[in-house]
Amino acid sequence: SICFRLALRVVASLTLCAAATSVSPTAKVVQLLQGMLAKGKQEKQDEEISFAKFKQWCGATHDVKAHSVEKSKEMIAALEAEIGKLDADIGVLGKQISTLDQEVETHKVDKKASTEVRRQEASDYAATHADYSESLDAIGRAITTLKKMNSQAEAQDALLQVAVTAKRFLPVAAQKGIMAFLQQEPDTVGAGVQAPEAATYESHSGGIIDMLEDLKNKFRSQLSDLEKEELNQKHDYEMMVQTLNDEIEGAEKERSRKAESKSNKQKRSAEAVGEKADEEADLAADSKYLSDLTSECTVKSKDFEQRQKLRGEEIEAIGQAIDILASPDVSGAADKHLPSLLQKGKSHSFAQLRSVAKSPNQEKVALYLQQVAAQLGSTVLAQAAEHAEADPFKKVAKMIKNLIIKLKEEANEEAEHTGWCNTELTTNKQTRERKTADVENLHSEIEEMKASNAKLSLEIGELQDDISALEKAMAKATEDRAAEKEKNKATIADAQAAQEAVANALQVLKDFYDKAKEATALTQGVSEDAPETFSEPYKGQQGESGGVLGMLEVIQSDFARLETDTKAAEAEGKEEYEQYMGDSKTDKAVKQTDIKNKSDKVTRQAESLSQLEEELGGTQKELDAAMDYYDKLKPSCVSSGTNYDDRVKQREEEIQSLKEALKILNGDDIPMPIESGRAEYETGASHQGE
């Protein structure tokens, strides 16, 4: 048994070193064994306490990482859904933009065709107006010539000019009258013309002059009508062109807005793809970490059981060895003691690198949240109080920060929904619809961007905290590895020294008993009255020596096994350390990359936020003008509900309370709510206790 081998090991050591010291070997060994016994019990208890903490850490860390894995899966699913919706929206916007482009092209074609028609109308009008003007001039000259009565030839020339110039406008009767006058024989009218001939000419010319006067008045009226018609056609053309220009401008603005919306959605889709890749990288890192954690905790649990069993056997063996050495059979076995070192080595697994701790401020946070929850009637704060009281410190801080982000996101979602409802009430006016949608989209983008920046800032802080904790854990692991390496080195050295000592002991005993075998009997004379003496030679305790030498060989093999096991444990510890450091460095690199990506995104969104707020100011002015006109038409279309305001107010109070809770958690001195809240809390706590 182990206890008997240990006892023989001590006896062998005493046999070798009895002459080297004046101290009682039994007392010295018993003293050493009692120290070993106390140390073994203490180390066994310490190991139990240490492993209990390690086991608790395994469970807590497993839960945290498992929750992180599930959250990453949920986030990836949400991002996939968002990407799908964004891509669908981008497709719809693309079709709408194409339709608007077709409308603009159609309006431009109509405008071009109308302009061509108008150009032809203006050309026709100019030609007709010139013809009327020339005709009126010709008629005026003809009337003047006829009234002077110089000669029939001059009158005929003037009428011929009228007939040629105003041919397209002359009625048939006028054409016949002019032709009849032109067919008369020319005659000279003047001083030589007889009175009857002059009277005849005058009678003919008088009728022509009246006809020409009628034509002149008629042409002037027609010219006036022509000018009025030209003005009307020109006005109609200008109105139509203005309408087409307005349609083109409106369609182009709508097209620009949709193109901008499409571009924003494309940007968000690309960002979501990047976020999804980051989440997938985090998921892979957390999953690997969780797998390694599960494997390490399982292996260490088995090692703990084996170590506890071995320690129990060691304690039992030392106790039995003390009993053996304290008995009369062993107490006088050696007179002197040479101090020697016998150390039972043990392999050390990797020390746990993390712990779950609670902060004293958690109780204050839990009490504060319970009181505020009672005052506000808030189930959100009541649940937060329960987690603050039960969960670890770092998990509580993260829970509160995530809850603040969640409440802000709910506020943004409800605000967006209310804005959407208000927009639906104003569908009768295209301008108001467009501006309202622009303002709401800008507000939504600004709020989403602010919430995103806040969320990213919190996530960056959490990642930095994780990296800091990881670096501390890696430093602790390096420190533990160095200590474990030194301890293993000392154990190996002790085992090697013990093997050498046992080898020397074996050689001494073998030399002695080999020599004792050759001893001969002493020669003694025979005398009848002589006392009886030895009849056989003394060869030593040959029977017992075989067992002692065998036990020493077993002890030697035990030390050899101790050296081998310790070297194997050192190699295993080194491998575990290198694997852990590799995983930790990978985890750190992933988190650092995540921090850089999120920081770059915060910078980009900050620049975009400034541009959006400037654009919002201009769009808001346009919307205000449109809403003033809308209020005159339909003042009852705008509605507001007190329930929504109450929810907004309570959510703001909940967010503020959570921020105060974070301050308390960080050690700030924040006043508690009024005593009525404390009384309600104490009453509720007493009921819960019942």
C-alpha cells in the first residue's frame, strides 16, 4: 500500500543518514511528517475552496458566453432581415425613379412639340399680319389716288396693286368690282376732260372708293382679331409651358429625393453587411472560446476528483506512517538523521483567470431602482432592480447600459410611428406630403444616427473593458505559468536528487548483504562446562533484506514516475498556456478590429449628422409654410394623444433613473427618492418575504 511504501521510504532514508546528525531520526521524521500532514490537509482544503471558485467561474462564464452567442445569433438574424428589407426598398425606389425619369422625358417631349407648334403659329401670324398691313397700305394709297381724280390710268394702277397685295383677303364681289374697273378704257382726266366724261369717271370711282373704304374697315377688324388671337395663343402656350416646367421640376425633385433615399438605404445596407460580418466574427470567437472553456472545465473537474482522491490517500498514508514510526518497532531503528528532501510532486492545471465579483454599490442600485419603480409603477425598473441585486457587477453595468439603449430605441420607434400616422393624414396635398415625409425622414435618420452613435459608444466602451480584462487575465496567466514552471522545475530537481539518494542506499545495502553472505562461523573449542554459544555464522537479516531492497526499488521507481509525470504536466501546462494565449490574442485582435470599425463609423455618422441637421433646417421652413396653408383647410387633421405623452414622460424618467443608477454603481453619491417611495418599497419587500 501507499502508506507502507511511504513508511519504508522514511526508514530507508534514516538508515542512510543516521550517522550524520545527533537529532533523533524518529522524532525528526515524525515532525516532518506532521508538517506534511498539516500541509496536505490545508492544501486539500485550499484546493477545494479554489476549485469551488473555479467551478463557479466556469458556470458564470459559460452562461455569459452562451448568452453572448445567442445575442450574436439574434443580432445576425435581425441584420439579415434588415438587409433584406433595405434591398427590397432599394428595388422599389429604383422602379419609382425609372417611372419619374419617363415622366420627365415625356414632359420634355411635349414641351418641345408645343414649342414647335407655337413657333409655326408665330411665323404664320407674322406673315398674315404683314399681308394685312401691306393690304391696308395699298387700299389707303388707292383711295387717295381715286379721290385726287388725276387720271384713270393712275387709279387702275392703284387698284391693280390692291388686287395683287390683298388677293388672299378680297371677297369675290370686291374682286369682280376691281376687275370691272380695271377693264375700262384708260382716259385722261384733267383740264382737257369734258364735263360729262368727268362726271362718268367720278360716278365709277365713287363706287370703288366706297368698296375700298369697306374693305379697309373690314381688314382693320380682321387684323385686330388676328392680333387678339395671337395674344391668346401666346398666353396659352406660356401657361402650358409653365405647367410642363412645374411638372418637370416636381418630378425631378421627387426623383432626387428618392435617389437620395435609395443612396442612404444602399449605404445602410452596406453598413449592415459590415455589422453582420463583425457579429459573425464575434460569434465565431465567442463560440470557440465557449468550446475551449467547456473542454477545460470538464478536464479540470476530472483532474480535481483525481487530485482529491490522491490527496486523501496521501493524508491517510502519512497518518499511518506516523503511527508506524511512533511504534516501538520503528523508534529505535536509527540513531542519527541526515536531513533529506522528499516531495510528492503534483501537476498543476491552469489557474482560473477570471472571477465573478459583486460591488458593494449593487445593493444601493437595487434599492434605488426598487424605490423609483414603486413611484413610477415601472415594471422595467422593477426587473432591472432584481437583476442588479442578483447578477455580477460587470453584468449589472452592461444590463443597465443595454436597457438605456433599448428604451431610447423604443422611444425612437414610437416617435417614428407617430410621425408616420401624422403623415398619413395629409395625403391630399402633394407638397405637404413631400415636405412632411422629408422632415420625418430627416428626423428619423438623425435620431437613428444619434441612437446608433450612442449604442456604438457604449459598445466601444464595453469592448475596451473586455480588452482590459483580457489583458489582465493574460498577465495573470503568464504569472501563474511562470510560477507553475518554477514549481515543476523544483519538483523535477527534487525527484532527481531523491532517485540518486535511493540509488546510493540500494548500493550500500546490496554491498553489505552480499558481503554478509560470505561470512564464516567462528571457531570455538568444545568444553563440557563451557556455556552454549553460536553454532552457525551470523549472516545478517537476509530474509528481511530482500523485502527492504525490493521496497527501495519500488521507491526509486516512484521518484522516476514523479519526474516523468511532472515533466508531462509541465508540457501539458505549457501547451494549455500557449493555446489560451493564442485564443486570447485572437479574441483581443477581433475586439480591437471591432473597436476600430465602430469608431470609424461614429466619425462618419457625426459628419453625416451635421449635414442632416442643416438640411432639416431648410426643409422645416418649407414644411412650416405648407402646414400653415393646410391648417386653414383641415385644422382637425392633426391629432395628439395624451397616452403617447404619458409614455414618453415615463420612458424619459426611466432612462434618467437608469443613468442615476449607473452613477451609484460607479460610486457617486446620488440622493434616494422620497420617503414615501421607501415606505412603499419596504411594504412590498415585507409582502415578498411573506
